[in-house]
Amino acid sequence: MLPKPKKRWTPSLWASWKPFGIGEQYPNNYWEVRKKDLYQAFSVLNHFYYLFAT
């Protein structure tokens, strides 16, 4: 039987005060980073699709 979840506030699970992980080693703005290379990402995905779909 599973233990009952604790019904209290857990600040460790809250979002950070730093937007996009500023000052972190890896920022959390993957959409803006990949927006520049959208054509390259699309061509890579199409290549793998045609490679494994046939």
C-alpha cells in the first residue's frame, strides 16, 4: 500500500524567482534558442522520419 501524500506546502517544488534560469548553467528558454535554428531542426526531424519510416 502506498503512503498517503503529505498535505502541506513544499516550497522546494515552487517556481524560481529567476526568469528563464538566469545565472544557471543551462537556461530554460529553449524555445527562443531553437527559434533561430528552426529550419535546421525541421530538416533533421524530416531526415530521421524518412530514414526510419521506409
